[in-house]
Amino acid sequence: MDQQERLAKFKHAVFQEIDEEVEAIRREADAGRDGRLARTEEEQRRLASAETQRQIQELQKEFRRDTAKYSLEVKRSILERRNALLEQVIASAEERLLRFRQSKEYPAYLLERVKAFGAEHPLPDAEILVEEGDLPLAEKIQKAYGLPCTVRSEAGLELGGFLVRGGAALYDESVRQRLSERKTRLLEESTLALAEA
């Protein structure tokens, strides 16, 4: 074997060894790259999943906030409408009560209310306060009360009814007070209905 041949075999053996090492390095690099790529892909999937979950939670919070806001707006609108309707009803009732106060039936109503009050609350030397227009009924009011009393006029009773002062107590039997009590009951009942809705 001559030197050329040996050199060619040596060269071939060295290149083969180098090629094998290069191939091993390439396989190792490919495996490392594939592993890094798989880890990177997994990390990206995990980050994307976390971001998706965060976005879902944010959307849910926004939905709950918007729903609560809309619900409050609807309730506010309903309350405003209810209050406007109630004021219309009260205004209409006041007009009808003013007409009733001017009617022929009103004196009998007033005397009956005074009589019922006197039976329930017999206060000696009471002071019964009525609208000035009811003063002509003073003797009948005293008789209906059933005990000695004084009848005087008091402003603010234009819807009718009366006040009774006995000692330190003041009883409000005015029509306006009864109307106010009805308004309060209506508000309470409509508030309950809204709470149930």
C-alpha cells in the first residue's frame, strides 16, 4: 500500500469520524431544538390558557357589573314612574277630598268622626281644632264629642278633619293625615312588590 492509499484511507477514516461526530452533534442539536421547541410551545399554551382564563374572568366581571348597573337603572326608572303615578293619585285624591269637604255630606262625616274619637279617647276639657269653615258646626261638634270641650279654628285643615289637644297630647284626625298614611302604605306595598320582582 502506498502512501497515497494510506493517506486516502486515513483521510476517509478521519472524515468518516468527523461526519459521524457532526451527525451526532446535529442529532443532539435537533433533539435539543425539538425539546426547547416543545417546552416553548407548552409554555406558550400555558400562557395563552392563563390569558384566556384572565380574559374570561374579566368578561364575567364586566357582565356582572353591566347587569347590576342595568338592574339599578331599571329599578330607578320604575321608582321614578311609581312616584310620579303616586303623586298624580294623591293630587287627584286631594281634589276629590276638597270637593267632598264642600259637599252636603261632609258635616255628617265630620260629626261622626268626632263622635267616634270622643268614644275612644274621652279627654275632659279637650280642645278640638277645625278648619275655619267648620266653626259654624261648633255646637254640634261639642255635642258629638260628648264631653265638655272647646272648638277653635286651625290653619292647614283645608281637606277636613280635626285635631284634638288634650293635656300634652295632640291627636291628628285630619283628612290630610289619613291621606299621608295611605300614601305611606302604598309606598311600602309597592316597595315590597319591587323587592320581590
